[in-house]
Amino acid sequence: MKRLFLIGYMGCGKSTLGRRLARRLGVSLVDTDALVEQREGASVADLFRYEGERRFREIEREVLDAAIAGHDSAVISTGGGLPVWSDNMECMNAAGWTVYLRRSAENIAGRLSPYGRRKRPRLCGLNDEELVTFMRQDMAAREPFYAQAKQVIECDHLSDDEIVERILSRVEPKDPGESNDTAR
């Protein structure tokens, strides 16, 4: 297996599923948001607030490039907006297997704890109804980028185990000589 990139909207389960996949595949998990925070010594929310989204996205791309250069095999969990910026989707598709974890706005809103909302700068201060409305609009704008993934999984009615198995069925060859590089 080369690199496996998990993409999708914030709160869709990229980090949680990434840990499980990395364990099953015997590779490292690389979380781009965590790397940004480690590198910059500040939270994603603070970077957005004090540096602005443009600078945050530039840092995020630098972290993506470093993750690709530093890991021949890894599960890479990306920030929700990373695929939308610049040519990041093209870059990830060229560097490995991309999986879009598609969930509805209602499903994600139900998954987000109050802390999960506070730590995401674009969701702060929204009530439940505003949150779902905002997410629907934002997700629609991002869909053309996310949909470029090599694998799309409709996650709303699947357990984490089922999602992991669907991903593994595409990235793990059935026998040593078999490759899944051309599967879509």
C-alpha cells in the first residue's frame, strides 16, 4: 500500500477511522491538522483567527507536501478544507489512494460534541439549525473537490467497522501479485 488519504468534511470521522486503518494496515497515521498545530505551536482555530484562512491553507499545503515526502506508506487524515485549496486533490490523487468519507450535514452535526464545535473556527457561535444550514451550503461548495477521490463511501448508515472494511477491500490486494491501483 502506498499512501491512503482520508478526505471529507470536518467531523466526518477522518481521524477516528484513520487510527483504525493505520493499525490494521501496520502503518503510521499522519493527521495534517495535528502536524500544523505541532509545527506552528498554535491551534487551528488560533491560526485561522490570527493568521487568516489564506495563510493557514498555505501552511496546510506545506505540511501535506512534507507528509508525502516523509511517508512512502501511511494513512493521512486531512483537514476538511485541504482538498479544496489549490491543486491539493490532484497532488493527493497522484501520491496515493484518496477516500472521501461522505456524510450528510445532519449526521455530522449529530456527531459533533460542544467541544468539537468550539474547536472548529467556522462553526463557533452557530445554533443547531444554523449549523446544519451552514454545513449544507459549505459541503455543496466542496463536493466537486471531494468527489475527485478515487473512492467515495456513503457513511451515514454504516458502522465504523463497515467503513474500514470497505476501504481495506480496495487498498489491500487479494493476493501478492494483484494490484488495486486502477480501481475506482
